[in-house]
Amino acid sequence: MSIPPSRRAVANPPRADSAAIATGAEGARDRGSVVRRGCFEQIHIDAARFATDDFNPFHDPDKWRRIANNPFPGPLVLGFQLEALVENLILHLPDRAADEAFAAEQVLVWTQYDFTFASPLSPGDRFEASVRAGQRKRAPAPTIVHRVLIRTETRRPVLLGSVRRVTEPPHPLTMRETPFTSPLRDYPDRFASDGWFLKRKFASTGHAKNFLAGSLARPADWFDELEGRVSFPDLFPPALLSCALLEQAHACGHDFFRAPLVYTTHRINVHRQAVEALRSNEPIHLLVRAPEPAHGAGGSSGGERLKSLGLVYAGQEDRLLAQAEVQLAPLAAVPPSSAAGSPD
């Protein structure tokens, strides 16, 4: 059994002139890996947060000062912003064509993004983001695995994890685990039920382009009207989950200044073909569950960790785009020596 090759493999070949893989100080290829060096500025944070409607005060150039006991020296880069940079680097791996051929042969239709946030990144912080060439395996189950690391110029880890192409998610989450039923279009925006919350957005190529630009990625790798290329990145629809979680918390009266939360991990499964079929102005239905204790979570926060689930559906037919599990921790539980985590 085989599936058609990804449009990204045909329409978006690696570009030698892309800023993501430029030679010199800003980036380089090394033994099949891709490395990107640079820094984010506040304008990049603003582009990403406005494109996804993320109103967390951690990212606001004025409101971050009002956060109680905030150990960070300024606004912070979004977690999804860093992840979008990683996704764009994978697009430029030298052996990507071979990866796509293997994925088509083995029917690897899902992509797992598994990231841990080790510490924050602020505007002006120099960083190095690296993605290793994929390791292709046929047994015990077919997969392609990329190792990912983002660290500062001083070698402080910021984000680490892996990206895997698989046939199906290990712990599939669907609408059956929620109080919602199809068609989701019949529910009003911001509808809450049994601890779950529905937030409705609409796919926008303009917002996706700004999100990519804010993530130091090259929007033309994904969108080009003159060439007829429209390919939303995997992580743009899941990035909207932050807005849904924030709106749910705001509706419940959460105080973002006195009780701030930070992401500690993201585990996101994306159905690549479903995202590739996404078109501008299609409805995106975001289902999120209110954070609850994450029993057995490791790390210094221990039982103080919280876990929230999310689902992303699209279109009138409610096709599943992504499943997500995010872990959060109160800022007070973050070790002051490391200030680990990324704002939610």
C-alpha cells in the first residue's frame, strides 16, 4: 500500500538561498543536519502572537512587567514559535526527498512532535537550532526520527526533543473522549461543556505567513500565489490551541498576572495529509480540556504539573488535523536557578 507523495516534497524542494540554511554565521549544513543560528526580536514575537491570537502577558512588551514574581528579564519567545522554526528546518534537510519516499512507501501519515522546554528565550538572545537527519527504521514499526535541539549561544538548552513520522499515534485522542459531537459547526464559538471548551478560528494564509515570518522561517517555502502553492505548516493549526486555552482560562476568571503558568512539554500528533488539504477561510474547531493534575509527572515540579488535552478539527466535515497533550506548571514551581519552561 502506498500514498501519494506529499505536495511539500514536490512543490517545496530545499532552497539553497533560504535564510534557514544560508552559509556563514546564520546557518549551515553539517553531515546531513541543518543548523540555524540567529536571534528573535520583539517584532518576531509580536508577529507570531498576533497571528495566533496568543494574548499571554509573558509575550507582551508592556504587560510582562505586571506578572507577579516574574524571574524573566523581558518578554519571551512563544513555544510554538520555536517549534515552527524546527519544522521549517526539517523542510530543508538534504535527504528530505529520501525521507518523503520512505514515508510514502511505509504510509507514515502522522507526524509526532515531542518537545520539552528546558529554559526560555528572550529577544536578543543568540541561539543555535539544530535538526539531525532522519533515522529511517522498518522494525519494530516503520518510522523516521529526527532529533532536535535549540540552545543559546552560551550552550544553555532551550528546547529539546524529537520529530517522528509514524503510521498512527500511540495514544489516539478523538472527539469520542469529549462532550462534543459532529458537526462541530452547530456549536457556538466559546462553548463550554464538562470541562471542555470549543474555540472556533478560520484558516488564513496571511496569518500563517506572519506566524512563519515571526518564527524566522521562510513563508515562500509554504505559500506562493503565483506558483499556486498553498501548504499550511503542520504546527500552525495546533499553535491556535494556546489561544483556546487562554480564552478558556479567562472565561473561568483565571488571573494571568498572579497565577501565571508555563509550558513544560508539548506532545503533538499531526495528520499531515489533513493539514495539507487545509485551505484559506476553512473553519478550524479547537477543543481543549481544562488543565488538571498530571499524575506521575517527573521533574522538580512533581505533582504540581498540570496536563491539558487538545484536538484540532477543520472544515464542514470535521476532519481531524491534530491531537495534543501539553503539560504546564505554575511559575512558582519553576526552579529560580533555571527559570525552565515556555509561557503557555
